[in-house]
Amino acid sequence: MLVALVRYGVSQPSAGPGALPTATTRPLPTPTPPPAPTAASAPTTMPPTATPATGRELIEPAANRLPRWRGFNLQEMFNTDWEAGRYQEQDFQWISELGFNFVRLPMDYRAWAEPRDWSILRQGVLEWIDQALRWAEQYQIHVCLNFHRAPGYTVTQPAEAKSLWTDEEALRVCITHWAHFAKRYKGYSNKLLSFNLFNESPKIDPQVHRAVVGRVLEAIRREDERRLVICDGSEWGNAPPAELTWMGVAAATRGYEPFGLTHFRAEWVPGSDPWTTPSYPLRDGGTT
């Protein structure tokens, strides 16, 4: 499912002193029959991967200088309330053939979390992501893995029962999940893979934001110190995350203003159905 054109790397805020060390490409896991649920610390094997199908080569990114990636969100694992499923090779093929080089996978952690214990990850479901990464490598597409619903935080409904920003258990479980992803994909080149911790952090005290991101980063870097990490701005992506400066992360913000234009009659925005059709020049609150 191709949803929403995404562009990264144009006028990105600098959020770190320099480039991350270059990672050596390491192959991804090969699919195996889904095993029983195992703890997040379970090891993963890394056999060889497919040969790239295009002549293009991706650029090595740095936290303070992202390439001009252009591409799409793929929403197969976006929301388990809408049903989660496997990614499709044809999407990667189409994206590549159209000249794009980027996909963001906004994911709902409930897709792979054991329902009776959210700290346990089901390895069989994680292999859906492994396969997506193999296709991305084959078609030379950068993949940005995003926890759109992280343990303890989401912008969608229903809200999480415990808050990542205030509850120690929620933060601990979120750290467990990201640490597992870091270990699973350790050594996989930043040209092909980055992590996007949370989708659109809320309006929150900057020090709380920095503290939570810092703890998650510490766990990721304990497993893979080279992994490129991208952090969304606060205030639902609208405010540059200045509080994360010098943490060695890239920053991503949203261009949602004017909201009445970018979210015109969006089905996920309550009350947007009767909005007046935008016209130029657009006036919002008395300003053009």
C-alpha cells in the first residue's frame, strides 16, 4: 500500500556534530518458519542477501546531513486495528521504477508484541520486516523504520494505557523493543536503514523529551553505535527538536501549516468534513 509522498534531506536541521561512523553492510535474516514467541534478546542469524536490481547507488547519510531521499510510507503494519500484513515486493519494484529511493515503514508495535506480555517480540512477525529490507536492498531503496505506535505513545486512537513520557514500565518496554531492532539489524548499512524513534512527539517539556529519547538512544547504541537515528520534532512534528541538539541524531519536522489546506477534509481529522474549500490567497486567522 503506497501512502503519502515523503521527502527527507532538504534543509534538515543539524542535530549532531558530524557524521556517524560508516557501517559495513551486513546481510539480513533469511525467512524461517515462525518459531514460538521468544524474549527480545533472542539472537538472529544473518545469511546472504539478494543482489541489487538497479544500477543506482544510495548515498551514505550523516546525522547532520541527510541525502535527498524521496519516497513513500508503506502502511501494511501501520495499525493492527485495521489489520496488519506482509509488505509486497511489487511496491518496492514500482517505487524503484518511478525513480524514488526511500520508504518509511510506520509500524504498530502490537503487530509483533506478544498480546499477554508486551515485552516479548514474536519473531515470525519480525520476519515480515526482514523481507521488506531484503527487497529494499534489492531495489536500492533506503528504509526508515518508525514506531508509529510505540509502547507508551501514539498520535492515533486509542491512546496507550501507559505513557512513555511518564511511566517507567512503558519506557522500559519501548527500550526493549528498540534495543532488539538495533541488535537484529546491527551492521546493516546506514545507506539502506535508519531508525525513526517516534511518530510526531507531543507538546512536551523539552527536558522530558530529551531524557526519554536519551534513554532509548543509549539502548540502541549499546547494540549498534553506528545506527543512524532520526527524531521527529515535538508538538506533533511541528516544532524543531532543539533539545536534541548534540545527541547525534537527525531531525525531521512536518509541514502541516496551514492545517486547513494540508488536512482538508482528512478522514482522520474529526470535524473536517464541513471545511470550506481552500482558495488562493489562503487566509487563516486573518493572515495570508
